[in-house]
Amino acid sequence: MIIEPRIAPADVTDAGEILTVQRAAYLTEAQRYADPFLPPLTETLDEVRAALAGPATVLTARLGDRLVGSVRAHVDGDTAHVGRLSVAPDQQGRGVGGRLLRAVEAACAARVRRFALFTGADSAQNLRLYQRHGYRVVGHRPDPNGIRLALLEKAVSPARSDA
């Protein structure tokens, strides 16, 4: 029996759990790029709390009482910038990331024309996830530490009408 994670809006009381999962999830990225200073690893608890208290859409995935993932999006003009998609290492590869991605898109779709995000250009698993969900690579740029990032975008699908 497969138990689906429950996706729900986060609140400030989730900050510690979000930070814990985020750090665990991004350790493999830090190892891949030999950079322990990736922003998701250096973000502080106060910074996570501020993100939760601000205008960003922040969602969590829970299995029972356990937080196993989160994602954020902030709207700027006609674009929702998706970030900090994090899944607990023992839950990766089970569809949690895809469910979070679909949920944050659904939460923002009525306000935007496109979604944008970035990931490490050498992060094949992440690139496959995003491409499966309709994102395409539109460019590359280095981060402040010189790591090559892939920039991805996806147009918002027009709402279907049965009329």
C-alpha cells in the first residue's frame, strides 16, 4: 500500500522542520559540486521564518506527522519563481517532489503566465524531474560561487473549459 503525502500550506511553526529537510536534501548537491556553501545549506532558521511570514507560497509534504518535503514560489510580474524544492533523502524517488511541484504550480497558476526555476546544470536527476513536468532549459548562468546553473521555464497551460 502506497501512502500519498499530504500537501498543505506551510506556516511559521514548520520552519525548523523545513530547514532540517532542506539541509538533508541539499547535501548531495553540495557533494556533487564540492560546495558546502549552497544557499539552501547556509540559510538560517530566521530566514526560513521570514520566507514563511512573507508573500511567498510555501507548501509542505507530510507523511503522517513527519514533514518530508517543501517547496516555495514567489510571484514577480507574470512569473512564479519556484525554489527550494526539498525532499527528505529517504523519500526521494517516490514522487514527493513531483507532487510538490504540481501543487505549487496549481497554487500560483491563476496569477502568472509562466514558471521559472534553476538547478545545477550537472544535476541530472533534478533536470529529469523538471523536464518530465514540462520545464525546458532556456539558458545557463553561474551562481555566485561559480557553479553552472541551468535555467528552466514552463508556460502556464490555459485553463480548460468544458463549455
